[in-house]
Amino acid sequence: MRNLRGRHRISEYISSTIVEWFAWISGKLLEIMQKMAKHAIAVLSFSIALLTLAPQSSCSQPFKSVSSRRAPRFPRRFSTSKLPSLYDSQLLKQVPQYRYETRYFEQRLDHFSFSKLPKFSQRYLISSEHWSGPKRLGPIFVYCGNEGDIEWFAANTGFVWEIAPSFGAMVVFPEHRYYGKSMPFGSTEKAYKNAATLSYLTTEQALADFTELIMSLKRNVSAAACPVVLFGGSYGGMLAAWMRLKYPHIAIGALASSAPILQFPEIAEPDSFYDIVSNDFKRESASCFNTIKASWNALTAEGQKKDGLSRLTRMFRLCGELKDSEDLAGWLDNGYSNLAMVNYPYPSDFLMPLPGYPIREVCRKIDGCPDGTSILERVFEGVSVYYNYTGKVDCFDLYDDPHGMAGWDWQSCTEMVMPMSSNPHTSMFPRYDFDLSADKEYCRTEYKVNPRPEWITTEFGGKDIMTTLKTFGSNIIFSNGLLDPWSGGSVTKNVSDSIVALNTQEGAHHLDLRAATAHDPDWLVEQRATEIKLIRKWLRDYYQAKGAAN
């Protein structure tokens, strides 16, 4: 959350008739300043003590400075910290840069109201460099923006950029409302002010934004007959699939990568996410799995001891004093979950700079500590692969939110209610049962709204979504890497001849949408080739129906 800091001005008027009062006030101010100086020295001493007294395990690395992402508000609650759709300006400089123009489109605040409401500027990125033009019915590739800055997604979706030349395609990346620079009411602070201003942040409004932008763009370049193909990964993949269902006349097909459209009440198994995370660790090392499994009780027990939170603060190199061991548990949870999602076969820096197969490296660290190293020290060494692989971190801030997650927090408090649970018999995590009443209490406190857990399934196909897809849908690719914990809530079986599931046993979160590298395994190359073949078929069928050759 972003907090506004007010500035206070104190004006003083001293009359010659109250000299004694002035002297009294001056004396009091001097006392206060002396106390503040003592407090500052105490704080400085405590900070130095954290660095000098922190236990140095024999497998520790020196640290320098950074912040972690925010721990989840509820244990095991779905949050943006689990969807790798995050933006970081420093990491953005390290990924491939593609050539595009940045433009803005004036959008309606509410597409479903006829009242006069303010409009806002939606940012989008566009490249016509390889477009074959309207006369040749050149296709338009549109990536459905996720819950973050659109430049981050453009930089990490190399597949779309790389195949565009061979298709003669225009490339468009529209930004999702309320994220990045597409802020209604003119600023993040105003847009996120309260439930009234946030009420326009919905998937339905976002899909209408994409539709309006595409229609306007096609009119402006005389491309009314040019086919549109949708792409998206994670939440963006969900949007791509839903848009193909909701607006089939706008796009001829959609590639929905790692899109958990089944992760809703009474559809997917709520334990699936954490079971898959756990299996990813267990396949690398049973002892690593067991160490993490045992660490939760050790963490709780330490937190309940006298001065236990202070010891945990030092052991895990936290920037501030730990308030509750559950906060640290959430931070560890996020680390393990994100590692499972980005367990790519080569080095990457999508969420954090990481080695190839990072879970393997985590388990090597945990298992490699010498005899006598405590369980908690071992898991700290392991999770540091995720939070500090570069070795440049000095301390971790569990409560920081550098990636701007407030928008998704609102979405998960309204319509994106995606139940998650963990079962200690099948996973390395402690028991947690999804508690809708706790969610409601949090959402009422935070936003004064009640979640509507049934709305998304009502809006996009009901609980029998597979029948809906088969009856009303066509031309959708659901691609999944089965190491990705979100695959448990995704479509992993063919629905029809034109709604197909492409699964890779060793794949992670929307790996297929990333840029090709020299380190790509054969199965990944083959998966992308199949996707290209299917997209070509969609276009060929479209052109044949139009009676045009391309």
C-alpha cells in the first residue's frame, strides 16, 4: 500500500509580553531534543547489533541490501506474490528490449454505464515494423496485459516478438487498467483511494478496454478485416481465454499460457498449488523436502520463546524487528512458491536473478550445510538463492511492496477469489484450509467490500467450464508446464479439436512465452513449433473463409 505523508507547518508568534512563556517552551524543547538524541543513538546501536550479533553459519554468504516482496496477508492466500506478473525497474534494464512506440488511448471509466463519467488514458505499446499491412490482411498480435507494468510483460514475452516477422504481424501490448501508467482519476493515489474509485477495477472492464482499443486501432489503420490473435500468460492468459469466449468476433484465437481459469470454488482442487510446489522440491531431494517440512514447527516454536523473534530477526537478516513468526512464514512460502513457478532450465531474472533449475540449487544449499547447522539456518541458506542469488543483499524487508500489489489485492477481495489450501500429508507445508469468512473479514476491514466467489464462474462459463468451452469455444491453446504450481488450476486436457492442451513435463510458468535461447531443451522448441503451427492454421482458415490468399 502506498501511504501519503503529510507535511505539518508550525508557526510561532512570540509577543514581548510573554517572554516568560517563551523561556519555558524553550526549556521543554531542549528536553525533548535531548531525549530524541538518546533514542537515535539507541536505534543506531540496535541496528549495528543486528549486523554484528547475527549468527554466521558456516554456509552463510555476505549480504549487502534489498527488499523482499510483501508477505501474503493470509497464509496460503492467492496474491500477486504468487503470480509472476511483477515489475521492477532495475530488472527491466537486464532483459531484452524490443522496438515499439508508446501510445495512449482514451478509455471509458465504465463501459457498462450510460452516465457521464470521467475517462482515463490507457497506455499501450505498438510495433508495426513487420506488419504486412491491411491490403494483405496482416494479422495483429495482441498480448492481454496482466496486473503490472506493461513494459515488464513486453520485455518478458519474447515469443510474440520473435514470431511476428514470419507472420507479417503487428504487435500490440495494451496495459491493464489500474496498473503501470494506466491509472483512472489521474494518479495511483486517487485511483486506489477507496472502494468507490477502485470499483472500476474488474476483469470485465479490462476486457472491454482491450476490445475498444483493438476496434479503434483497426479503424485508424483501415484494418477492419485484419485478424487478431490474442496472447497472455498467467492472469493475462486467463484474460486471453476469457476474451476469446466473451468477444469471439474480435479475435480468431488465443494462446493462454499457464492460465489457471479453473482455480475457482468447486472446480480445481484447492490443495493442487502447494502439492505441486512440494513435488518440485521432493523430486530434487527428499531430505531438502523434509527439512522444509520440519521448519514450520521449528519457526513457530522459536517465535514463541523469549527473545525468539529477535533471534529470528538476526538469523534471517531482516531489516526491521520481526513482529510475528507468521510474517516470516509467509515470506518463506512466497519464496518456495515463486521458485517452483520460475524453475526454468536456464538462468533467468524474471522475478529475481536466478540460476537454471533454481530449486536444485536451493536443495543443494539446504543439504550441503555441515552437521550441526540448525533447520532454520538451513532454510535461510536455501531461500537466499531466491532472495539473494547475486549476494548483494544486506537485509530483507518483509513488509515492503516494491511491485505495487494493491490492485490485485482489491481484485482478490472482489471477484478473483481463488481458493488455496495445503495438506501436510501431501505437501511440505503445514495445514491450511481456505477460509472464506476470514477473507471476507479482511476485505471488509481493508476495502469495505464483500468478495463474490461465484461471480467469475458465472461470468465466464459456470462451474462446468469444460462443457462451456466445448460448446461455445474454439481456437484456444492452453499451454502448461507441469512443474508450474498453477497448472493444477489450468486446462491440461484437450477439450475439442480446436481447444487443445499442450503440456510439458519439465516446463515452468509460461516458459513458452519467453524469448528463445541457445539453452532451450528440445521439448520447449517442439512446444513452440506446435503453437506456431496451430496459429498458422487459425489464420489459414480465416483467410480461406474470407476468400483471400496470404
